[in-house]
Amino acid sequence: MSPGNLNALVKRLAREAGFWRAGVTSAAPVGRADFLHNWLVAGHAGKMDYLARHAELRDDPRRLLDGARSVICLAADYRDAGPDDREPCPAGMGYVARYARGRDYHDVLRKRAWRLVDRLREELDEGKGDSDGSFDARVCVDTAPLLEREFAARAGLGWIGKNTMLIDPASGSYCFLAEIVTTLQIAPDRPIEDHCGRCRRCLDACPTAAFPQSGVMDARRCISYLTIELRDEHLPSDLAGPIGSHLFGCDICQSVCPFNERFSEVTGDEQLVPPTAAARALLPLAEVAEWDRERRVEALRGSAAKRAKPEMWRRNALNAQANAKSPE
């Protein structure tokens, strides 16, 4: 099968496996190793020490899989019907980011990606020509040392916006990403043009000023980092107030994006985002402030929101309560 026909086959099988979009790029480095190094040296990763581990692998998929020639980039939308954080939070409630309201995307996307690999092997085994199903593949979903957004952008799934998110001009940025690094030689797709232009709504809307410049995010000031990744007993005093009612994560720099306002739609993917997902959008602060391990497990069963420890949820809830009482 020719590389071009293989590209078409991959996209058809990706849709059948449950992905909304697919693109292909080569396994060559994307050329962001220096940017990542400088970002880490500047301290922008905060206390996420794991980002520095295996940093040399993130730019080059060929180090993840011997003989890798292509990267299949996959996307699945996750917008639910619940509120976003531009709306005032009801009294006594705290906000949970959209990505964490449904099922844990790691499990769902990993199964879909391996289903795609299996189907691809079946098709190549049954087909005629030189190609067969004996290729190697490695599935990556968020936790692998790979610059997911950069490879997805080179595969034509969108461009990297000023808020560092991947933006699809037809559906916005509320999407999960997965990759299949493979030894197959597949015709690559072309990157698409950056359409951000002069818009800087995402940069200006950030209440904690987490973007020192366009395309650069300082995690130490990001609400998502502060509420999900930072394990400290207390939140930084200068940022505790601007965090507002955010309990877990933040969507502000996405919710104000014109491409999300105009084109992002509620997903029909009930495996990722069941109809009950919107119920997790707002959680009662008084209850969360009392969570122990058991209560947290029960409330967040099957959700990616379980990443934060019980003491972090309590810390965030107490902070949101204090902000609700603040004269400001």
C-alpha cells in the first residue's frame, strides 16, 4: 500500500475507532528541544520535576520506538454542556475544569488507539501489495515523554495558540490528544496556518498573569498548576485571591478564545463525556473542604480529577470559600 493510501486508511480507521480527527507527521524531531530546555531552565515548570526527566526524548519520537518513521496524531473533543468559568460561580460552589468532568481520558483514548493499531494490522494483513501488518507501534496518551501539541500541529490538527493550546479552526481547543508512534511509512499531512492574528484575549483574560509573553506559559502562575499539580500545604499568598472559585483546573484562556466561542460544540461522545458529566462542573465547597480519601474516591470515581490528593482538594475549597467572603 502506498504511503498516500495508508494515510487515507489511517484516517478512516481512526474515525471508526472513535477519534474525531486524525493527522500524520514524520517521526523526525519538531525542533523544539531548545525551547523546552530554556523553558525548564527559566523555572516555568514550577515543581513539576517529571517534565525534566527524559526531556531529551520529548522532541524525538525515534528515541521512543526503534525504527519509528511516522506519528499518527489523534484528537477527540470533550466539551460538555456545563458552565464555563466566565460565568459567576453560584454561592458555595467551586469550579472544575471541563476536561475533568467526564471519564478519565487516559483510559478511553488508550483503548481506542490500540483498537486503531489492531484494525490497521488486520487491514494490511488482508490487503495486497508489499505492506503487511508486522509493523511496530507505541501508543502515547499524555503521560509519555512526547511534545503532543507540537506534533499534532505539524500533523495539521491545528496550530499552537498564544495560550499554548492546540486550536482547530473548525472546533476550537477543547480536545484530548493521543499519538501512535509507528515504524510504518505514512504520507504526512501539512501544517495549517496560525489564525490567532492580533487577538490576545487569552493572554489578557488570565487572572494570574501566567503568560509572560505570547506562546509562553509560566506554570507557577497558572491556576491549573496551582490547583492540580502544586502539592504545597498553602497556595502562594499573592495568587490565592486571583484563583477565585476554581477548585480543580481552569478554562479561562480557552473559554474566551473566539474559536471556542464560535465553533466549539457540546460533544456527542458519551464514552468520554457522559450526560452526567456536567454535574461535576460545580462542586459544593463545604463538602469538598471535608473530603477524606474515601469521600474523594467516591466523588471522583473514573475521573481524571482524582490526580489531586484529598488535602489539595481541601486546600482549594478553603481558598475558594475565603475568596467568596472577600470584599473584592
